[in-house]
Amino acid sequence: MKLLHSIVCYLLLLTLFSTPVLSEEHAHDSVSSTFVSTQVKPGIHFLQGKGGNVLLSTGKDGLLLIDNDYKEMSSALSDALGKFGGKEKLKVVINTHWHGDHTGNNVMLGDTAQIISHDNVRVRLSSAQEVKLFEMKTEPMDEAGLPDLTYSKRMTLYFNAHDLEIAHFPKSHTDGDSIIFFNDLNLVHMGDIFFNEMYPFIDIENGGNLTHYTESVAAVLKRIDEETVVVPGHGKLSNKAELKSFHEMLLGTTAEVQKMIAEGLSKEKAQKKGLSSKWEAWGKGFLSESIWIGIVFDSVA
Ligand SMILES: [Zn+2]
């Protein structure tokens, strides 16, 4: 069972970024290739596919998407948009960050829609990128898929009668993360600053930072309430209570790794020793406990 779990985790890791190395067939085995759609507010749909969670707004101004999954999900995404008038109605795409499981369909969508992101997303998508932890390399994206409009700290977009605050949270999951607050709907899309019920990946090679990541989660917790609909980058649709558990896990596991460092343990020895059993469930969703300890160790050592 443990071996099977490790294999499943490994396969998930391999499919995390663009240029997935799995064959379609294998990828289909592990994760669905259609979107499961849930209406979370009038005109707001939560779409779960293979990569990062997608949010769709429909209304008088047309369609707006936050993130767009892997490139291999393009036909599934076209089908999903087809139910709401099709790609021609799509006016705006927001990228929460550059990773390929969130931006894989930028090129397909960018010929008709305006793509919005933080400044650094355009910089990273314009050039070759590497995530050594997963041995992943990506090529520069075609011009059509690059963000058309970028911002540095914060911007507001009025669309479909919603007031969308797009805010940069520096050095968190990457160096170009946006969190999108639908202020009128009490809804927030957190991108990969929230992995619900699982250890998060933090791209410290590309500007991410555990301390700031944890602070970003705390900052969101401060401004939402028990009624807020919280969309994580990965995992099921969520709420404040689950985001709070995530924050407690970040603080608790960081403290345990810091203690092991203070005791003089190397990264390998810390990984072998492991964390308290109370965190066990967090290692079953996406990253193993060992990889998480490595990320924390590299962040705080
Ligand atoms: Zn990501």
C-alpha cells in the first residue's frame, strides 16, 4: 500500500508542470480528463480538472477564467466553456502564477481573451524555466499566450458587475502570485498559496519562500470570515476553517523541522526521522512528508 501510494505521488509530481512527461494513457489512469463543474455563487463556477483549480465567471460582460489547467486539458476546457456560450465569449483570463498546470491553455485562449497576471508571470513565461526538484524544464511560451496586461502590487477589475481585487503576495509560492478577491461575493481564489488538506509545493528555486508563504496565508485569514468561499489552487473547494488548519500545519511542521535543525540533524536525517504522526494525513494528498521536510529544511536552514 505504501509503495502504491509512493507511485501515485510520483505520478502526480510528474504531471505537476507543463510538458507533462506521462503518456496521455497513463495520465488518464491517474486523474480525470474532464472538468467537474460546481456552481458556487450565481454566475460563478468552480471547475476541477487535472491541474490547478479553475474558476469561471459568466454574465453580461462575457466569460472570465481564473487559471486554465494543463495544455492537454484544452478540449475539456473548450467543452466546459461551450456550455456558457463558447470561447468567443471569453474576454479575460487571469493567471494566478506561471506554473504549467495553471497556464497550459494560455496560447489557446490568448488569441481572443486578454490575459492578466503579475509582472513576474510574463517574465517567467517569456523565458525558459526549470524546477530542479521535479527535474522539469519549460520552454518560452508563444507570444499569443503571454499576459497582455500585468501589474505590480494590486489592481481592480470590474467585470460581470463584480469587483475583483487582484493582489500580489510577494515571494510566496513563486515570485509572481496573485490572489483574487471577489469583494462583492465574499469569495477568494488563492492560487497555489493554498493546497487544501495536503502539503503544498513551494517553488523556492523560482522566488517562493516558506516564511512569506505562511504570512500570505495569515493575511488572507485576517480578511475573510466563516462565510467566505475559499478556492484553493489544489484540492476541494474550501472555507476559512480549512485554511486555518492549513496555516496551523505550516507553522507546526516548520517548528518541528527547525527543532531538528537546532538538534544538528542533516536534511536526510530529518527526512528519515519524520514529523509527528498528527500531520500524517497531509502527506497523502500530493507531496510526501519527506519532500515537504526537504522544502521546509531548504527554506529555513
Ligand atoms: Zn503552482
